[in-house]
Amino acid sequence: MPGPSNQNRIVGTAAGRLALVAALLGLVLTGCRTVPPTEQRLVSRPVMQFNERPAFVTNSSLLSQTEPGAAVSGGGANSGCTSCR
Amino acid sequence: MSRCPAMLLSVALLGASVPAIRGENTVSADLTAIRLASHEDGRPVSLAGFGGGIVVLDFFAYWCAPCRTVSRALEQEVRAHYLARGGNPAGIPVQLVSVNIESEQPGLTEAFIRETGLEQVWHDHDGRLYSAFRGEGLPLVVALDLTQSGKVTIVFRSSGLESIGPLRGAIDAIGGGGSTGSDNASESGPVGVLAISAVEALFEGNFSDDLQLTQSLIRYRSETSRNAWDVAVGLASIGIDYRPSPFDFLGSATRVDELRPSIAANVRHRPADRWTLLAGAGYYDGFTDYRSAWFNEYFEQQFNNPSVGTVPGFVAADPEGFNVSGGVRHEYLPAAGFIEFNGSYQRDRIAPGYEIDFNGLTRGIDLLESGVYRLTFENVPHRRVRTRLDLQITDTTERNLRHGINGAANVALGEAWTLRLLAGGAIEDPEFEAWFAGTALEYAVSPAWQLFASGRYYQDTGEIENSLSFSTAAPGVRAWHAGLGIRHVAGRSVFKLFAAPYFTDYEPVDLGTLFFANLYSDRSWVLIQAAWQFEF
């Protein structure tokens, strides 16, 4: 059994890893470029969007019962086609 | 325009909203020099041909769902309306031109034109005219006053269109005519809000030898350019063939069946072009997961057993909960990227744990309050890629903060192929760590039929021990599934079916959780999903 100080070191390492992953993902996923609506044909397909429409998403709400660490989504309204008003 | 991630948050916080142009706005007469192609015969066309009149431009693309509603409404409520009256109140002729900005898939554009009944269509394949009006989304509706020689005046411009009324008001005011454009004052009938409404239904099941879990949901949603709302009612079921541990001398095998009805609603309002306000609320009544129902049965058999009576201090569980949420979204890249902050408060009355010693029965905490704070980035960094990043912090009663991250990327590999990637994780002191990764590959056999394969892997280190010496916390688990699905699109209706084998593999229970060896046993499941939606 690790003592409290060892536990803190383990947690600190995990938090550091998560922060690093978050920073890297942020750089990769948020991007630097605007793609105008005239070029958004492919990304506007329903299967390309992040929303909670069950006919198009592949995630399952039941899995949160067996995968408690994956319950990230939920809450308020979600996104739709970014170029569609 | 280029904005890198380091700038994004500050841009979002400071605000860079560009309001829609309302009222008069004179633009360069060079606008009339832009030559487009007529859909009818391919001949060159330009706005110069409408000198002395009023022109309404309806920019659309076949893949833009709101465009379908707006284009159809403009044909009926603008073209037909002013044609029947010989122009606006001042007698100035009004023309409607539908401008297609998409050059690919001409067959689908043709179908859009046919289904919406567009009379006059121009092609702006390189987006020159669209860009001249600083288009930031679709549909883009612009009304031009060309009555003065050599001068083009924008009298109305809107990304998206909430209703026809304001557009008619702007048209009717040209030439000194009175406004008849109020939303419900049309002589041809009410000019209502342009809404897309849909009904969605979902059934999910996850079945093993001793556990049967289902979730059913029906949702109604309505969206306009500036407002959206949805309400969903659900019913979840939990079926357990309960088997006590061999060491549980008070326990007996039995059947447990529980239901959990729920209701949830969300609203969305866009007060300015790049800002959206979000709010939501939900309520449920029942056990949120099968483990809670299993524990409840265990404690019932221990402390509320007919053979030994009810132990003083035992109270039957009645779990329920509600949540409220609010948030704000800002489009830091027009039509291509947004940042969203969402905060929610959740209050859950749970089935508590119990501990018994020489002092009697101690009931564990039964009321949890949680604050969930989430920051989301969504972006279109490339014309084939859409990405999303969620950062979440959850603060729950008597628990340390849980930090979560979820990143996803959807990639259009081609006209028929789509790849979805997903990865994420969570950590919580003192020792909980979880991560997961998944992918889905979709292939459109035809516009009506799509096939997809989907899989996911999940792993965690086991749940946090509760405050009682007797632990119900789950040991570490690995879970994975891979399955096949099919989707059928028939007009306004979409149907989806998905099935996958699913496996959960727990680490061995220790002495603290020995009484739950049957709960935390490895299982093989069958996961199925059926979903349907219909757009009105």
C-alpha cells in the first residue's frame, strides 16, 4: 500500500498527464483556420455532426452503467451543423 | 482569417460578434458586375438586369437542412405574394433569385430545386456573390433596393431566417410604401415562424445472462434560425436475476425489476449572430443503474428481511433526481468554430449504503449534490474534418473533483466513407483513473442506405471507496464492444439498427467487496440499438 505522499505523487502524475493530453488535444482539435460555408458540404452531412440525434450517433447511454469514467456528455443543448442557422 | 488556439479563449471572452445588417446599407455598384450562371440554360446573369426593382437573394446549398424550409417559404410568401400584387405597395416589382453555392453533386442540387419549387436559380459556385455579402452561414437572405440608378442598397440581410415578416416589412418600405410585413398580417394567410420540427425515438438494450437493461426515449424538437427547444420522455428498465454471495447467509436468489421514467427539456436562443444561450432541466424517478438496484436488494435482504424483521435505522430507498443547466456558446470562427461553457446542478436522492456494528445500523449518505462544469470546443479545421473537445469538472458531495476530457474527430474520407474517432478519460483523487477510445467507419451504399461498423474499449482503475468500512465500490474493469449497424434514409424519415457483442471484465473482488462477487463478475452482453426520426 502506498503512503499518502506516494499517493499524491501518483495523482500528481495522473493530473499532469491529463493536462498534457488536454493541451495537445486542444491544439489539434480547435484548429487555426476558417473553412467558409461554401466548402462545408462534406462536414455538414448528418453523420459528420456531433449531436444527440439517435439515428446518427453511435454511442450508447446504457454503457455509462458499466463504464462510469466515460460519462462526459449530457446537459444542455448540443451542437448542430455549424454553418446552418 | 486565421486564429490560433491561444487566441481563441480571449476572442470568445472579449466578444467578436458582427451583428446582422438591418436597415439601409449601401454597397458598391460593382456588385452588379459579378456574373453568375443561370440554372435554366447556363447563360450569364447578373444583378444589373434588375435595375429599377427589388431583388431578394436566397443563398442555399442542397446539404443545408434549414435552407429547404426557408427556400420553400420564400417561394410561397415572397415570390407568389408580390407577383399577385404586382409588386410592393409602391408598385415596385419584386424578384426572388435562389443562389446555389454548391458545385458538387448537381443531381442533389437538382432534387433540392425540384422539391422546393424554386423558379429562378443562379449558380455561384465560386462564392463570389456570397462573399460580397459577407456570408457567415446558410441560408443567407438578402434584399436589395435597385431602384436608384448606379446604387445598390441592402435593405435586409440575415444569416438564417426566423420569419418572413421582417423581410416583407423591409421590402414594403421601399419607395415610401407602408409596411405590411408583420408576422401574422399576410393577406395570403399567417406568415409563421420558419421552424423545423422532428420526432425522434430510441430503444436500447444491453442483455447478459442475469442482467437486462433497456432505455426507451421519445423526443420532440423544434428549431428556427434563432430559437430551438426539445422535450424528451424516457423509460428505463433494470432486470436482475439476483444471486447472493455464497457467504451471504441472509441472502436469497430473487428477481428484481425496476423502472425509471424521466423527462428532460432544453431550450436554445440566439440573441446575436454569434452568441447562443442554452438552458435545460430534467427529472427522473428510480434507480439510475443496475448496481444501485443490486445494492438495494442486498441491503433489503440484510436489514429488512421477513425472517429477522426490520433492523431499526433501515429506511426503504426511493431514489430520484433532477438537474438544471445553463450555458453560453460563442462562434469565434464564423460558421466554423465555437466555444461553449455549460454549468449544471444535479441533485440525486440515492439508495444509500449501510453499516452495522455494536452501535446499531448506520445509514450512509442518501443525498448527493453535483456541480458539473463543461467547456466545449467544436471546430471545422478542414473541409473534411469536424472536431470536438470537451473538458469537464464534476464536483459531487463528499467527493474530490473529477476531471474529464473527451476528444472526437469526424473525418469525411470521401463521398461515401466517414470515419469517426473518439478518445477520452477521467481522473479523481485519490486513485480513480479511466480512459476509453472508440471508432466508427461508415459507408454510404447509396443515398438511402448506409452501413457502419463501430467499436470501443474502456478501462478504469476501480471506483472510489465509500466512507463506510463495508465497500460497494466496483473494482477495476475493462469493457469493449464491436458491432455492425445499418441506416435507412427514406425522405424525411431515418431508421437505424445496430448490434454488438459487449464484454465486461472485472478485476477480482477483495475482502471488502466479497459480498458482491456475483455483481462484479465478468459478463458477455448483447448490445442493441434501434432509432427512428421523422422531420416535419
